[in-house]
Amino acid sequence: MTDSTPEDGEPTSFAEKTKNLFRKHRGKFLAVGGAVGSVALIAVVVIARNAVEPSVPEATEDQEQTSATEPTGEPRQSPAPHLRKLAEGQNASEEKKAQYKAETGADLAPGTTWVHPPEDEEPGEAAA
């Protein structure tokens, strides 16, 4: 007998078994292959995007703090006096410039303001 299929109808060679398995489950193999291919493509895009876009440097103690709001929309209460960058074209008020000069002895840089949380107000009163 030169046929690789014995009398009971089951193939005996590994290649024949593999072909039959693929034929039987072809849809599942294609679905899994498509899913794996999609995940691989997304990973490549994310890696490429991270390689092209510069990363945002982490803030250090020397850097100025920027304005932020709480999830409630209320301004965040600053724990300590600090410089804050202003939107382009805006400048600090004369009062803030004078306050900064009095406290630090230096002139306030253009495009920044001096944030000095009131020490005598409760956090809820500052927004009211």
C-alpha cells in the first residue's frame, strides 16, 4: 500500500494531519492571524510615534509651575509662592511685579506672574 491513509481513514503522516487540521479550522486560523497582525501593527505604530515625538521632560524644582484646575473646575490652591507662566501676550499686573520685587529683590520676568496664596484665607474662601 503506497497511500498514507490506512484502512480506518486517519492519515498517518504529520503533513497530512496538519493539512487536515488547517482545512477543518481554517476560519479560526485566519481570525487569530488577523488579530495578531492587527496587534503587531498597532504596536509598530505606537513605537514609531514615540520615536518621532519628543518626550515631555519631567518638572524639576527649578522649573516654574504652571496653572492648573481641580476636577471641579475650581482653581487649585497653591501651597507655596511661585512663578507662573502666562499666556502669550499677557503680562503680570503692577501689583504682582511690586510684590515679587519686595519678596525676592528681583524683577519679574516678562510673561510670568507671581502667585502668592493668601495665608489668612481658607481654601474655599479664595474662590468665592
